[in-house]
Amino acid sequence: MIDWQTLLVTLVMIAAAGYALRRVWLRLRSLLISRPLAAPSCGGCGSCGSTKSNPQTCGTDSAPSFISISRQ
């Protein structure tokens, strides 16, 4: 005969398995890309807007850079 402790342990195990499966499902679903990422044509700095600007000057109105990388 099944006593109340066995029934309770079975219910707790089913609830724990359901919780774990839900967490796995949410984690896997978050890895999928739901829509393609739209990148602007000038490089993605965000300062171009709807007008076409020169790619070399894209983002020059942003905050000053503390690190200058140049080729010599």
C-alpha cells in the first residue's frame, strides 16, 4: 500500500523536475535569436540616423576617447 510519505515525495520530485525543465527551456529559448539584428551600413555607432553620412566621420560627435590607437 502507498502511504502518504511516498505520495508526498513523488509530488515533490515531479515539481522539482518540472521546475528544472522550465529553467532549461527558458535558457535554451533565450539563446535563439527571435528576429535578425538590424545593423546600419556605416558601422553601428548610432549617430547616423536616417541621413546618410560619411563613414569616416561616423560617431565623431560622441564623447572624447581617452585611448588613441593609430598606425605608424
